[in-house]
Amino acid sequence: MSTDASSLTAQDLEFLRRPLHGFLSVADGPIPPQPRPVWFEATAEGTIQLFTAPDSLKVRRLRRDPRASIVVAAPVGERERWLSVAGRTTVESGGAPELCARLAARYWDLDDPARADDLAEILATEQIRLVIHPETVSRFAY
């Protein structure tokens, strides 16, 4: 395992551009984190962003304590590899619909009418963007 204080490498970004699920954990004082699977996007600036409803529990917790982490692992059948990014998270009002559309195209076949309807349903609701600003990046590859 290696830890780089705060930045994603080119190899990390290549790994994170794959349609893998991340497991997001947010801080909440003495309550243990409850990781949730999420879609995510690694940006060219080295942040990790995702979208969610503005009234979600994770947003309420992040407004109290902005610390969060995401762990992404290679799927079964590949050599073991994982990446963990932890840092301060900002809640952003702009860009969520565009992010949602990009991620839906990455994770779903939008030629499937059911998935296209699912995306339209999500886009019809208010969404916000969560941006994790890496402070600690840990990685493992076997």
C-alpha cells in the first residue's frame, strides 16, 4: 500500500475513469461511517465529484462536518487493486444535471428506453454536486 499526501496520479485517474462503483463514507462525529455505493467522476483537477439530492442524509452530515472518503476497488476477476481518497467535501449548487447525465451515460445503456426514462426521472428532480478535495490518497495494487 502507498499513500500520497494529497494528489491523484495519472494511473489513479485512469483507474477512476472506469465505470466502477465507489463507496462513499461521510463523517458524523461519534456515529460510525455508513459507506454507500455511488457513481462518481474524477476531474482533471484531481477532485472527485458525485451528485445527490439536496436533502439527503449525506448532505446534512456534510454540512455539519465536511470530511468524506471514497473507496474504489477493481471488480472480481481482476488483480486486486483499490484506491481511497479522503478530504474536505464541498456542496456545490451548479453542474449537477450535467454530471448526472455524463455518469448515466457511463454506467447505463441509455439506448435502453427504461434507462433513458430513469435518467429523465432523476433530471426532473433537484440535484446538487458533492466535490471531494483530496487530502489523503491511499492505494493498493497486487
